[in-house]
Amino acid sequence: MNAIDRLHPTVMPVYFLAILLVAMFVSNPVISLLALLGGFLFCMTQCGLREMRAELKFYIPLFLLMALTNPLFSHNGVTPLFFMNGNAVTLEAITYGAAIALMVLAVLSWGKGFGRVMTSDKLVYLFGKAAPQLALMLSMSLRYIPMLRRQAKQISRAQKVAGMYSTESYFDRLRSTFRVISALIGWSLEQAVETSRAMRARGYGLKGHTSYSNYHFRRTDALLLTLAAILLAVVLVGIGMGAVDFAYYPAISALPHTALSVAVYTAFGCLSLLPSCIELGEQIRWNYYRSKI
Amino acid sequence: MELLQVENLTFTYPKQTTPALQDVSFTIADGEFVVLCGASGCGKSTLLKLLKREIAPHGEKQGNIRFSGVAQSELDERTGAGTIGFVAQNPDGQIVTDKVWHELAFGLENLGVPAPVIRRRVGEMASYFGIQGWYHQATDALSGGQKQMLNLAGVMTMQPKLLLLDEPTSQLDPIAADHFIDTLQKLNREFGLTILLVEHRLEEVFPIADRIMVLEAGKLICNGTPGAVAAQLRDHPMSRCLPSAARIWAGLSVDCPCPLTMREGKDFLHTHFSHRKGAAVPVHQPILEQPVIEAEGIWFRYEKKSPDVLRDLHLTVCRGEVFSLLGGNGAGKTTTLNILAALDRPYAGKLKIQGKPIGDYSKNSLYRRNLTMLPQNPQALFLKQTVHEDMEEIRKSIPDFNGQVERTIQFFAEKYAISHLLEKHPYDLSGGELQKCALVKLLLTKPSILLLDEPTKGMDAVSKAQFAKQIAELQAEGVTIVMVTHDVEFAAQVSTRCALFFDGEIVSAGTPNEFFSDHHFYTTAASRISRGLFDNAILCDEVITLCDEK
Amino acid sequence: MKKWISYGLLLVGIPLVLLLGATVFSTKQYAWLAMAVMVLTCVPFFLSFEGRQHGATRLVVIAVLAALSVVGRLLFAPLPGAKPVTAMVVITALYFGGEAGFMTGALTAVLSNFQFGQGPWTPFQMFAWGLIGLVAGLLAKPLKRSRVALCVYGALSGVLYSLLMDIWSVLWYDGGFNLSRYLATVLTSAPFMAIYAVSNVVFLLVLEKPIGSKLDRIKTKYGI
């Protein structure tokens, strides 16, 4: 039931990079807010409401911290609110801090949602096109990590039952973890030799390697990529023409609201909200079909 | 038509004087199912690896290996990799990638097969092996049986003509092992796939093989049909490895063809020993006093919201007992052992060790001269460069050993015949040798309770017989042993009591003779063969004795 | 010598040029630029790694060492202040060369952040750990010869790692490089820096021998 998951692995990185590029380069509050909104919604559709709520507990203090500490380091601006240790705390500095915080939160939430969507499978696929050996190495490491964790647990239990370092003190735990790591290294290197044997047995290293994947590039993917290109083009042209210029220092400028700037806002809004809309649309459609059954 | 020809193959490992293989010659015809067996260290693994050029060990090699008439060294790379498939012992070690689908495609990618063809072959193979259900899963999330099936499927996508398997079922539970062997048989029957299988679990494969070859100390001593080889081994120490029906036949001097399957064994007994009908093995009830493990109403689950693994478990084990827990995978046997060793904590119930509640043991006093556990994977016990260094570590565990460590190690090493292994690296030992060293390492802590988790996994018949002897000695010294095992034959041989574990509790328990003659499916081969003729006979030796009694 | 120059150019040149460019343009987007630089500096290494055909054993062993350092980070996670990643990366570099060290470092950052959380800091960690491995590989001979040198290298790499990550924090949370904020960040993270430095030394001292002997065993037994 995950519409984003069905897309080709190239689609989401394009959206992610486009949104990140604009959000980080343009210091316009509308753009930051749109990016944040899109990021929040996207993160919510991917991680669920409960996780999002937990995330907010971290986001809100971070926001306040950044907004409030910026004036301590930055004394630019023309509207002093009060003086601290002989330095002016300006309205501009606080606003700038808040704006940067918005941008940071937007990027963080996009990053979180994106991290959920870009499964290791897709990462290996993207690497696999350009660098097959690197992709294979990535895949092998991913295969080994859970296996090593399991073995680490077994070693630590075996050692405990043999009466080695089974107390709970910090140094005993430290020493026993060292022992586990050291044993794990020996064990995993033996496994590595066996794995390499299995690779050779199945023809690894022959000339003319091909690569296989379960992903297909469908019409939807083409459509979404074209759409992203058009929207990004509109936004970049607008930025290039100064339609969304905004300054915090020395004084907070007026928010641009020409026809072109509205077009840029709209285009970026579409870009930012599209991934969550696809996902939400899918869920609504699902509920609709289910209600008909 | 001959697919594989081996002529006068002699092989010596570097820095060794005695060859691992000596003048071995045989041929395998297209479509044959051949089983190669022999004691640990007889050279069967070496032989198998030599047949696959890509993984052949380094050393001095003489003689010829020909595949479809072409010398091995002349085979082109793709043929060498693709048409000879190899499946090894350890299900985990052979898996290369993190996802099942990628693992299936891996070999074909290496051969440079175009993606659409890979899609077709992988799809076909996944359907045939019943992999569709877990096609997208992570390889690490699979069970041991599934992993080995995946390894087989991953080789089969490359469409090999000859399949070499090195003890593929030794790390699997009996049900997964049966399924694996059945699949091999099916591949052989339905697709004419030529198979050379190295195995020590012969009960199942002996009757279905076309030919059996036996290696001893690097020499091929038998090569013939299963019946002929069984007859040839009649008085050989290797006869221990034969299927139960053949072992009973070997123990009796009756002049008739050797029975191989259970049914043939049954027919054989009824034909020749029907006059002994009704004979019974006397049942000795063990004297149960001095309980050392008392568990009452144990409930356990791994996480708050996961289902219960143990439900109201009651278990009492007395001093000097050998108590075997049998049952399917996931029934909670290993969990029980972990709870007895205080590695996991039940959320309800009482547990006393030596009469003392388990919570009252402070820090690691439970593991000092009291209770210890042999893990399923004994490699987890060894961290150092030699076995000896590892054993010396026991100083840290038992501080009051002062000066006695070396003498104790030497004493145990001699007693268990592992002196020659002490200076070796733990990972260079065979499964049976490692198990023995692990046991000795644990015995150095002078335990009075020994928990064993699948101790016979991967052991051949000879090592198993030695291990059974050691258990009997420990028992005589008053050590209490609780063992979790899938190996019914072994449990029947060494236990004082056996119990069947199902759905988080013990559903039946009793002396081995009572226990196995009461069960119809969960029982030994000898019991199945002699059922209806004799009462309570569960071991081949018991059947032989009952037949022989005048 | 040629190798040194090309590495030097790559490691110092690219970041310098780009940072200079950023100040000239005087945009406030150093974080983004820095991230791009980090990714860009990793690319040549990946390409040079990819350019050669690696044997199965070498490939698996490097993959396993990366997995080990990820698992090490996980195992030590409940014990505050202890992180064996740097030690693992350095040891890999000592035995398999700078390139393998770089790959292990970079892979560890990507893979362990699947557990600890991916973010814009991932490229920085990739670069920092990769660099530590690369330099250790170039200095393999003296580092293998003297344990003192190894300890100094471990401590230094802890300090450098911390300083580099502080640059990242300032760029990221300030939108630009502000020296006073950087100093404040360095000051607040000084205890962590000390812990990194000390724990790197401890980990190197404790792990170098066991891993070294195990790698040597594999090398002699199976010939890599």
C-alpha cells in the first residue's frame, strides 16, 4: 500500500535533491514554509503519525534553540529589542535564526522521510549501475551486519555462561565487549573466506558481468520526472529573475508578491507536496475500493 | 555416458608428508546419484573441492580429472563455473548478497546472462523451489533450512550438469534435512541431474543412491551399489554409519541380502526372527532423588507484545540424570535452556538451581563450579589463536585455581584425547574435534550441571559414539546433564529420561524405552523396525540382543 | 611521491577552491556547498576503487571489515564515549592499504547511519572516516613499526574528526561560517573531542594486535 515504494529508484532522489537545492539556497520564508510543510507531510505518510509526534518533541526545542541563540552570535540588524552585555539583540537576528531553523527542520524532515523510502535495495541498485563492485560490497556488508550482530550475541552469551566477565559493572562490560569484538573478527574473517569461495564457485570475476534488478521504469516514473523537471525549471527561472529575493539583514525586506513570485511559490508548492499527495491519494483510493467490496 | 572421470588422483596439502588422497579413481555417469562417505578427515571434502576447479585447495596434485571427456585444466571459464555446481556445509557462509532475489541472480550475473533471461530463470527456479513467498526477504531473516535451499536454488539457476554437495544437511534440523534430500532426489529423477553427495547422515540417502563410495584415509575402499557396499562394510568400523536396518543385519549372522529401508528391515526381522515375537527389553525406572533443577510454572516471551514461548513449564531434573528435550523447531527448547542458564528471565514462575532460587545467585556465581552451557555453535567459546590459550583463560573465571591450571588442562586433554589439538587454531578443527575441546574448556570450570544445546549437530557416527561415552562418564561422576536435541538416536542412547516439547510445554516424558516405544513418529529407526515384534526395543544393539537370545 | 601529490591535490585542493568560491559569491549556503564538496571528494576514490577488478576474497574481506566496524559501533553504543570505528578503519588501512581504509570508513558511515539515522551529516562522516583511513594507509609503515606513532595518530584523528564535525555543525545551524560560533561549538564539544581521542588510542591499543594476527592468519592461510 505504498505508492512511493512502487516508483523507480531514480524518481525520489530527483525530487529530494530538487527540493533540498531550492530550500537551502533560497532564504524566502514562504519557500521555507512550503518545504517544511511538504517535508512534514511526506515524513508523516512514510513514518506514521506516532513516530512523527515523537519527532516533533525533538524539532520544537531545536527550533527554539536556534532562533534564540542566533542573536548571541549575530549582532546585525537595525531594530534592537534590548541590550545584553553591551550587545544589541535585534529583531532581525531572531527572525533570521527562526528562518534558518525552519529551513533546517524542513531538510531534517525530508531527510527522515527520504531515508525511509531509500531502502538499501534501492541504494544498491543506484550504485550498481555506475559501480557494480561497490554495489556488491555494499550488499555484502548489509548481508553481514545482521549476521554479525547475531553471532556477537551468541559469543557474549557463551562467554557469560563460561564464567567470563558476567558482572554488570562498566569496566566488565567494556572488557567483555572488547572480547566479543575480537572473537567476532576472527569468526567473521573465516566466514569471509568461505563466502569468497562461494563467489568463485558461482563464477565471480568472469569478464562480461551483467546486472539484474527487480525495478522497472514505468510511464508513471517518466511522467513524474518530467513534471519535476518542469516545476524545477519554473522555480529556477523565477529565482534567477529575483522574483523571490528576500533579505533579513540589515532590515527585514517586504515579502515579494508579484505574479511571477506567486508562480514560483505555486510551482515549488507543487514540487514539495507532490510526493505526499501521491501517497495520500493512494490511501484514499484504497479506502474507497475497500468500502465498495 | 561418462560425465566425470577421475584417474589415479593423489593430492598432498602443502607442508604435509602424507597425501590427503591416494590414487583415487572412479567415474560418474550422466544422471547418476552417487553418495560419498567416510569418517571425518578421510579426505572426502578435499576430493569434492578438487572436482570444482574454482575452489580447489592448493597443494601437490597428480592424476587426471576429466569432465565430459575434457581435462579439468582445459575447461573454459564459463563451463567451469556454470556446469559444475557446488553447495557447501555451512548455510550462512555461502550466501553472498543481502536479498533472496539477488542471491538467486548472482551466479547468472557473473556469467553475463542478459537481464530478461535472468528474470525468466530466477522466476522459474523460485517457483520450483517454493521461494516465491520469501523472494523479497533479507537473506539473513531465513531459517537454516531455507538458507540451504536458497544456496541450492542459487546454484541451480546456472543450470549445472553436475552437482557437488559437501555435507549440505549437517547443520539442518531433521525435517529441513529430509526436505533437502527429497529435493535432491527429485532433481535427480525428474531432470536427470548428476549428483555427487558427501554425507554422514546415511539413514535417508543410502536407500535412494545409485552408488555408494567410501573413502578411508584418502583411499577409495568401496565403490558399488548400496546393498553391495553395506555387505562389504559388515565387519568394518564404518558399519556404524549404515542405516539402522543394515546395522541390525550386520549384527546378526543371517545369510540374506542386506535390508536398507525401514520396510526391508521390518520384513527381514519378521522373516527370520518371528519365533522371538513378544521378547521385550526390561525397563529400569531411574531413581530420582536430590533435585538440582526445579522449574515451576515458567512463562516467557521475548517482547511485551510477542506470543508466549513458554507456557506454564514444569520441569524437575535430579542429580546424575541425562535429561533430553526433543521437539520441533520453535517449540521453545533452546529458550528453556537459556532460562535455566539465567540468560533469559521468565516473567512468571519459580526456578531453583541446587535448591537455591536463581535470583539469589549474585553476579556470576551461578557459572562458577556450578552450571555451564555448551552453545549450539561451539566456535563462540573460542577467542584465541590456539585451543590451549583459550583454555588457560579459565584462570580468570575460577580465581582459586592457583597453579593448577596447566596440570588440569593436561589431565583433561589426555582423558579426552585432545592433546594433539591443543596447539592448533580453533577454526582449523573439525566439528567433532571442536566440540570435544569446547566440552573440555567447560569442564575446567568443574560444573555440576551441564546444559548442552544440539551437541551432536554436524558430528559423524564415530565422534558421536565417543561423545556418548564421555556423557556416560560424566554422569557416573555425578554431573547432571540437560540436553536439547533433534537427534533421536543419540537421545535414545544416552538419556535417563526424554521429554517431548511442544507449544511451550512438556507434553510427554519418560525413560527412553518407554518414551520412544510410545511415540509413533518421534521415535528411533530401530523402534520402528522392531515394533510389533519386540517390546521396548529402541536401539539397534537392543534389537540384535533380543534376536540373538536363545 | 606522485601518489602523495595527487592525494594532496584532491584532499586539500577541492575543498579549498570550493570554499573560496563560496566566500567570493558570499552566499549563505556553505552547508550545502560543503556537503557537495564532501560527496565530490568521495567520488574519485570510489571511481579508482571501481576501476580495478578486485579478487573475491579482497572484496569480501573489506565488506566484512566495514560490517564489523558498523557492528562495533552498535555493540559499544550502550557504553557512552566508546566508538571503535576509527580504530577499525585505521587497522584495515594498515593491512589492506589506504584505498581499502577509505572504503571501510566511507561505507561504515553510510551503513551505520541506517541504524543511527541518515542525514546531511552522512557525507561529512563518510569523508572524515574515509580520510582517516586513507592517511593511515599512506603512513602504514611507520604506524606499524611504532605503537607510539599509532597512538599519536589515533589521538590526532580523534581531534581532527571532532573539529571537522564542528565545522559541519556551524555551517549547518548557522547558515554560514561564523568564527565565534565555531569557537563556542569547539569549546562545548571539547569533552567529546577528548573522549574521541582517548577512546581511539585505547581501541587501537587493544584491537590492533588481535585483528592484526587474525588478518595475518587469513593472509597466510588463504593468500590474499
